[in-house]
Amino acid sequence: MKLWPLFSFCVIILFGCSSPKKPSIEDLNTPFELKENYSATYEESIEYYKKLQDFFPKNISIEEAGESDAGKPIYKVVLAEKLTSPKTKKDGSDKLVMLINNAIHAGEPCGVDASMMLARDILMDDEKRKLLEEITLVIIPIYNVGGALRRNSTTRANQNGPAEYGFRGNAQNLDLNRDFIKMDSKNARTFVRLFSDWMPDIFVDTHTSNGADYQYTLTLLPTFHEKLPKPLDDFLRLKMLPSLYKQVDEAGWLVCPYVMSYGTPDKGILGFYDSPRYSSGYASLFNCLSFTTEAHMLKPFADRVNSTYTFLDELLKFSFENKSEIKKAKAESEELLANQQEFVLDWELDFSRFDSIPFKGYEAKYKTSEITGKQRLYYDREAPFEKKIAYFNYYSPTVKVTKPKAYIIPQGLRRVVNRMKDNNVQFSQLKKDSLIDVELYEVLSFETAKKPYEGHIPHSKVEVKSSKVKKQFYAGDYLVLTNQSNVRYILETLDPQAKDAFFVWNFFDSFMQRKEYFSGYVFEDYAAQFLRENPAFQKEFEEKKDADTSFANSASKQLMFIYENSPLAEGTNNVYPIGRILN
């Protein structure tokens, strides 16, 4: 009887406390490495990371991050020097956090396979594992779960492999890389909660390009630098990008800025304005250094995966070596933002400024189409060239706004409030009904798309007029102070003039529609009396008739003009309901 506890203790020592056997590289080959021209499925990617977790439980975890529209979860993978619970940045660590997002367009899966190999190599290589001393790496294996499940070999018509891949649209047929502000998908809600939880310093979204043909395997779309505060802007342009281009090139992969042009690349390429609807534009709202990789669609799939791997690897090394500078630039940027009063809400490309950069392309030529008999474009791979081209990478502000002290949001605007909560915006609620001095916008005009776009019919070119009024608000309405670190997110969603404001995505369309009307035969007598009692307005009315023939010939237009300028008008039509508190 007394021997059993001793025997049990020995068994525990010999077996129960033993570490998992260290695997060989062959034990952990990815599906991409085991099969030619192959990319891992959703299920295979999850199982692979679970396998890594079994072998390296102290340094990697895989968990459900949240829901997707497809009904299957989005996962997050965390690599850290030592995992804590909860496995988030909230442990007080001063490490850098890098977030890699894969398969937002599930037909562009090179990052899926590159990230699996990168995670394995970090865990198995003692030198690479030292990166985790300064960096916590968070990976979303597959973000567009619904698109990944719609696996096929045909929908990427211009792409050279893999043999099978996913679809661009998600389970709602949304392009998730247009959903980071409007957040129509469960995927986006999961992403922003994960992003807000970790608040990464560096973010990468992996893609495959469309467009022109050229010699580069990989192109890089860094976030639009002029949106960043000066310390981060300077660090990105002057040190980070030159180093990354150099290191990736020396590692054997040709890389250049993302190739976007109105013609062929030899005529110049354009810097991409990643407004907040896009992943990198969204991330940059929070002073996050953000990148989109674009592996070239016509290069072999293996080259696309390996070049993406190389960029991620070099980015980790650079971030490890320059951690203190990144932290310093970010801290200085946040201090500047805290004191900044004027913010730019929209930009336009400035063709008067450009950089001259070397470019390795193929000559663009034309020949007669066998289909149409017309001239068609082709790129002659037998005629490579290297020359300097114009890189138009500067924008000029078109809309500026002065930051208010706070916004006040009526509690009935639940879609707005819920998205602010998901993005960790801090607010309080009014304790009692209050008459408050605010600045309100009247929306004077806007243009609306002629066709649906990503589930909406978005607005643009919004023009407003502001006025200072006393407005009634109620207990429970939300007060959002702007002295928060996420001030740019607050401004660029709540101000209707911003490129991707909630207004643009139709959240306020009901306020652009009159709710009360009049019957002309009843209103006629009132209108005549109103004109007699208001001679200045009557003069304006007569002048408008003299100047506008259409107005002069329309009784209904004349009555509506009088109605809209009379005390009978409802006063809320075209008035943006969120108040700006200036003092």
C-alpha cells in the first residue's frame, strides 16, 4: 500500500513531466511544402498551428478570435517569448506587437502559407526565436473564412496558381477590405476587437496583385505616409522603407512600391491613398505602421509565397533591431496628436510633386487582337528594361477640420455607438436631459453613387454649413471627448466630410429626408401673409424668380422655397444630428 504513491511519483517524473519531443523540420512541413502548387485550406491551416502549439506550448497559442459571417470562427495565433494569460498585450509588456492578416481576399493566399512557415521557423530556430524577446507576433491565419471555404480553381482569371484557392467575397459577398469602417460583417467586428485589444505597432495585410506585368515578384503598399504624424512619417520614409526594400532585394526578391498607374508603368506610378475603408488605412488611424504586400499574380505561386515570407521575415528583423526608434516615433506622434487642433479629412493626388525611382519593367507593346481585330496591349518579356520613372506619392489636403472638445451622439444612433464601442472609444452618458451649446452641420449637398457598392450606395463630395445652436439632448446620450489616443478614428468617422465617414456609408440617410410636408391649397394663404410680413425675404423671393426661369415657372418650387424658410419647416431636414462641443 505504501509503495503505490512512490510508484506514482516516479511515473510522473519519468513520463508526465517530460517535454514534448523536439520535431524535425520534416515533421512540420506545411501543406504548401508537401504538395506542388498548393495552398493550405482553412481546416489545414488551423490544424497546422495546433500542431505547432503541441510541440511549442510555451511560445505559441491558437484560439478562436471571434465569429465570421460563414459561421466558422476566425482564429488568432500568438507567438511570444513566454505566453501569459490572458494572451494579450494587456500584460503590461513594452514589447512591439506585429499583426499579420491573411486571406482577406481568399483567392490571394500566399500569406497564408508564408505565415505558417514563418511561425515554424521562429519556433525551431534559436536565433529567430530571439525576435520574440522584443516582439509579440499575432497572426490571423485566414480572415475571410467564407471566401476560403468557396474553394475553386477558376475565379482568379489572371492568376498563375495555386491549383485551388478561395474567393474574394465573403459569406455576405462583401469585399472585406472595404469594410473596416462600415463594419457590415461579423469578420470586421472580430478584427476591430482583436486590433483594439492588441493595438499593434506594426500591421501587414498580405495580398496578390492585379494589373500590369513587370519584373518584380513583390510590390509593397505602405500606408499613405502624409496621414501619419511627422515622427512616424519621417521614420517610415527615411529609414524603414529604404531598409526593407534593400534587405528584401538582397535576399533575392525584386521588390518595388505598389504599381498603380493610369496607363503603363513606364509613364509613372501613383501612390495609393488607403483611406480607412482599407485595412492599412484603418490601422494607420491608430499610429500603426501599416503595409500591404502584393505578390505579382503572374509569378509562380511558390515565388509569391517565398517573397512574401522574406518580407515578413525582414520586417521582423528590422523591427527587432529598431524597436526603440519605433517606440520613440510612436510616442512622439501620440504627443503631437494630443495637442493637434487641425486635422485633414480628405486628400487629392498632387501631380506637381513626385520622386524619380528606378523601375524594372517590360516594354508595353501593341498588336492586333485575334478576337476583336483591334489593337491590344501586351508586355514583352523578351524586352525587359530598367529606367527611372515618376512616382507620384504626394497628396494635398482638400478638407480640414478643427477638432472639437467633444462630440455628443444621440443614443438612438445605435449603429454608430456600437461601432465606437467595438473600437474601444471611451465615452460617458448624460445623467439628465440637458440643453447644450453645440455646433451643428447642415448638409448642403453631396453626390451619391449610381450603383450599389459593398452593400451601400455611398456618398461623396459632402458640403456642409455649420451653425452654433442650443440643442436638446437627453439622459443616456453619449459624450465622446476627443482627448483620446484614437482621436483620428473619432474624427474620420463622425465628421461627415471625411472620406470614409459613417455619413458616407449611409448611416444618416434618414436625416436627409423630409418627414413633414404641406398641402399647397392650404399653405397658399399662409405663404402670402408670410411674404407680406417679411419684406426682406419677399425681396429675396422676387429676385430668385427673376434669376431662375425654372423657379419662376414652377408654383410648387416657389411654395417649397417659402415653406423651407418659414417657421413651419421642421428644422431637422438635412441637419446632421451629432453635435460638436467647442468649449
